[in-house]
Amino acid sequence: MTDAITTTRRSTAETDPLLDDLTTPQRDAVTHVEGPLLVLAGAGSGKTRVITRRIAHLILRVGIAPWQVAAITFTNKAAGEMRDRVTQLMSERQARALTVCTYHSLCARIIRAHAEPLGLTPGYSIYDTSDQKAAVKSALKSLDLSAGNFPPATVLATISNAKNELIDADEFTKTAFDFYSKSVARVYAKYQSVLKKNNALDFDDLLIKMVELLRDHTEVAAALRDRYQYVLIDEYQDTNHAQFMIAHALTGGPDSSQNICVTGDPDQSIYAWRGANIRNILEFESHYPAARTIRLEQNYRSTKRILAVADTLIKHNRKRRDKDLWTQNDQGDHVALVKCYNERHEAQWLVDRLTELNQQEDLAWGAMAVFYRVNSLSRVIEDALREARVPYQIARGTAFYERQEIKDSIAFLRIIANPNDEVSLARIINTPARGISDRSVKAMQAYALAHDVTMAAVVAQPAQVPALNTRAVNSIERFHKMVNAWRVQAGLAPSSVCADAGEHEPTLRFFVQQMLRESGLEQYYRKDTADPGEERIMNLGELVSSAQQFEDELERETQEMPTFTEKLMGYLEQVSLVSDVDAIDDNQGAVTLMTLHAAKGLEFPAIVMAGVEDGLLPHARSQDDDDAIEEERRLFFVGMTRAMRNLMLTFTRERTVFGQTLPAIPSRFLRELPTEHVDTRDLSDAFDPYGEFDEEDNDLMTPRAARRADALRQVDEIPPGTMVRHPSFGLGRVIAVNNVGSQTRARVEFNTAGVKTLVLQYARLERVSP
DNA sequence: GGTGTCGCTGTTTTT
DNA sequence: CAGCGACACC
């Protein structure tokens, strides 16, 4: 974010450095103190600057205590940036007392402090997507449902949607009528009981438990309302129902402060799929009748041309309140629209262009970014950047924690903090191998189920399980002793030897290092022949550094010295709540690659958006739904408005997806752009697609060309009655063909899979009969 | 008890 | 073209 804002100066007798360089509406937003405030901030209108100044104004000019102010953002990166910028305006001590964090980490922290009344312990686990999948699989198994008929990912999506609406398993059951949703309802209920037994919450539960806390525990709610007198919420257009309930419970009731300030832009709402409810921002004034609304419509970021292109696009959304976004910035260059041959050509063009900007226009690598709709597009671009030796970074913060060796390590730490976490226990009870076979684990699980005790209790006393042989019992006892020793050291279990063992608390760094050694993980990965580069060992080293870094930061940020358990639980919480953009370091001096979703809230002088094609943007999964198409359009709008000076859009003639090369169709949104500001170039003929192949691969040309011709012919002639074959649905008969926009769709009645509507472009249909 | 291979499936965006 | 589960083999 740049701080250089062109100002409309207002001459006042006295000047205030907090207000001096602000426009009238910005200043109004900053100086508004009591009562609800809605700031409708268009893209690039200096929103972050307004929020930070407002916080500083509340504290330095109005005299509000910093600990009474909470600012809630969407990502940790945004929170970190906000905290940094606020810190520059006040003393470090004041800034430290502020609450600046994401919804999820705020909830996680408050839940930890009030774990008992919620039926949890402070060491509760936060389950990420893969832990959730494991929990769903275990639920499916105990209900005797197959993971094949109920793909965990799909079931989880349904459950998550319900949770976002605060619909619990009971209520979900009431609305389930068909077999599938009835089954999902049973899985939902079982999944929740698995989580409960494991002393674990998923991401959605963090919000739900917070709602529960504020609703059912009146003293706690009163204390929280009393503490957070001034609440600011960023990106309000992307809040879901649960998040609204939390904000409203803190600020909206009759006993509440009403001091809520939300900022957002309905045109940048891009998370409806995740339960975000755009009505929260549209109906703010009815939720808070006393609300004042301020509009920030002057853009300080982009050139006139970029803004005109983005504005023309977004005006195609029908469900939209019109607004005027304007700028005093230069006219600027045309937006470039480039047609390439395929994704490799696209990547090559983009790397050449960025290099040109770097060398000829002296633009730093860090000033450039590449956006795409889906993560899978990054690979080819990464390859091209690497080959050209252009430094780049990729917004994939969660990737590190998805690695096997890191998940193993985290599972050990979780087991220490939360003995009931059976998902983590299952992961590491025999990793590295310590003589506890699958059979033994199954026997323990069966015993636990039959005697209604926890796995943790069985692990503590394995001798009581008759099905276990002596060797297995010994191995389990050794495992339990090891974990228990760590717990004692962490102050989480009483010491049997000396009473004051807790006096010398280890550092988190030392503790993690020791765990890696004593668990055998380090040794195990060191000997791993599949890891010749010792990448995994390096990752374990990185994990130790991250623990130390967390420890250092925590000690710097809190007034009192945190205890070891606080450090451990805080670390586990942080690790569970990382987001992809958190990996981005603004001072890396590298080109940044990220999805359009991750780009929200950022800005770059030069941006390339790759893969602007139908099926990608708008995404194929959005094509049947008008609301979804509008969201895709907003996504495009968000991407474009991140650009300050240079905006380049690329699409291809053909693209290889899932190993299949298909003709690509330019995005329908491209037709909505104003031609006078767009410079279109077709480079697809200037690329020799066969230049990619070595001589001996030349015979690949024929089938490839033939396949392309095939795909095209299908679109033309597939009259009703034609028998076709689909790779997964099998044989079927075409019952109707129609054109929707640029797409041909066919309704096909399959012998076994029923009637499906397929987009010919993407469905790999094969003609069987004439 | 650990490792390798085969074949299947599911492929958006994320706290 | 993944990543996973099931299975067989060492």
C-alpha cells in the first residue's frame, strides 16, 4: 500500500497530522467516533489509510484505551500490515494493546480462554481440511457408508455451508428429504460427535462456538462487550452469517456500544461460495438504524484507463448498486489483451514482457504480479520464470504445513496439547514405525468403542486390551511414556518424580527440536531414501525456526512473559490458521504469483492476468448460475483494480487441462470491455506449437491434430438420438442440444448415471453410433 | 512391517 | 495428471 495520496487540502485554522492529508469523506470517516459507521470504499480509495488513521484518532485524540479497540481483518497478512501501519502512528506500547487479527484467530483465542464452559480444553485442536477429511472418513466408517458414494470433500462442503448459516445437525436433519441429504445429515451429526470426542473444532466451528459463547454465557458475553468498545471490520462484504452474529452480539444489542465501523465494497464480494453474505453490507443500515454511511469513491491507485475498463466491466452486473469510481491519475497506457497459442506460449510471453518492464522501464520484480483463477495454472508459469531466472514468490502459505513431515511433527505437538485428538494420534502412533501395527491399533479402537473409553485411556493402559500381544503392549507403553514425559515437561501433566518440574520451562524451540529427536522423526526422515536432497530435513529445520520466530514475536508483543503452554497452544493455533497470502513478503524483490482470490486488498504497479478464458474465468462450475457469474465478474474486477499502471490480460487458443488439450474460448467478459482502452494483439500464429517437440516426438503431431479436429466436430453435429460414451458416466443417448451463449450443451440420458447436462466443450464425449 | 505398483477418482476459489 | 487406497511382494 502506498501512502502517497493526492490530497484535496482543506484550510483549517489548526492542522492535525492525522487528518491533514485526507479528503473530506476520508476525514469524516476518521473522525466519526460514536455509533455505527459504514464506509463504502471503492477499490483503491485509501481504505486502509482511513482505518489506520481512525484507530490512531480514537486513541490519540479521543483518548480511548487501546485495549478497547479491535480491528478484524480477513488474513493474517492484512492484520500484520495494519498493525505495522498503526504502530507508526502511536507508541509501540499502545499499538501492542490493540486487538488486530482475523475473525478466526480472535475466536480461537477467546475460545481458548473460555474453553471449559464450551465443553473443550484450552489445548483443543483446530482441524484443517485434511484433518476434517479424516474425521469425515471415520464418521462414514462408523455409519457403514462408503467414501465412494459420499466423497468426504463433497460432504464437507455441504456441512460447511450449513454451518455458515448456523444450521446444526439436528436442524439439517429436519430439512433433509432425499436419501443423499438424509445420509449427509447422519454424517454431519456423527462428524460433530467425532470432533467433540477429539476435543477439536474445524474452521467453521471456531465461529459457531464464539456465537454460542456470546449467546449462552451471559457473563462472558457482557465482559467481551465491555472490553471491545470499538470494533472495526474490514472486507465486510465477505462476512458470513456467523461472523455477522459475532459482530452484532458484540456491538449491536441494547447493552452494546453500537460503536462498529465496517468497511467494504459490494463490488468486491468474492466469497459467496464460502457462505459470505453480501446482504450484511447492503443491509447494514437496517441492522444498525443509527448508522452513518460514508462513500469513498476517489481512486488513488490506478490510471484512468484501467479504472475505465474495470468500471465498464462491473457495470454489467445487474444486481448491483451503481457507484462512481473516479480518479485524478494519468490516462495511462492501454490495457493489453493478448492471445497466445497455448499455456506455454502464454507463460513465455508473460516472462518476456515482465523482463522487458524490468530491464527497459526499470520496474522492480517486486512491483509485478501474475494472477490466475485456479492454482493449477501456476505450474507452467513457475517453470517459465525459473527457466528465465526471474525471482518469484508464490502465495501458497498453507503448502508448507501440508507436507508430510510437517504434518507429522504438528501431530505430535497436538497430541501433547490435546491427548484426545485421535486424528493426530492415528497419524503418528506408528510413525516412525515403533512396533504398533495396524492390527493393534484396530484392536485398541475396538476396545475403546466396546468399553466406552477414549483411545487416550487405552494408550495409557494397553495391558487391559486382551487382543494385544506382549510385544504390542510394550511398544504402546513406550510410546505413552515418551508422550507423557513431554507433557510433564510442557506443564500439561503432573510429574511423578519431582513436584517442581514445571519451574524450568523449556523454550518452544528447544522443545520442538527435542520432540523431533526423541520421536524418531528426524532420524526417520534423515534415512529417507526418497529424499536425496534432504528437503524434508530442511523443512523440519524450518519448522524449528518458525517455532522460535513465533516465540520471539509473542514475547515481544505481550506485556507479561507467556508460559510454555501458552506458547505451545498459541503456536499450534497460528499454524492452523495460516492463509495463502501470509507467505507473501513485500520486500522479497520477487514477482508475486497468486490466485485472484488471494489478490484482494493488494496492489501492484504491473499485473498480468493469465487464462482469461471461459471455463476458467468465469469458472466452469459457475456457468449455470447467474449469481455465480456475477461473482466471477467481480473477481475479474478485483483482479483488474489491483493494477496501478500496467494491466495485461492473456488468453490462449488451446489449453491442456487434466492431460487433455482442448480449444480455449476467450472469456465472455472480454466482450464487455471498452475497446477504446484495450489494445488487442493476436500472437497465437507467431508461435510454433510443434517447436516444443523433439524430432523423435514428431509423430505426436498427427494424433494431436486429429484430436483437436474431433473435438470441434462434436460441437457441430451431435443431434438428439445420438448414442455417446462418457469416460465416467458410460453409455447414453442425447436427448437435447442447445446453445447457451458461446456454449453448446447437450442433455444426455445415461444408462446408469441418469440424465446429465453436459457442456460439449469440456465433457469428453465420444460418439458411439451414427 | 515396510515398500512398490496398480488402478481408480476427482479435479475452484480458502479461514 | 495428480493423489489416494488396496493389494501384493520383499
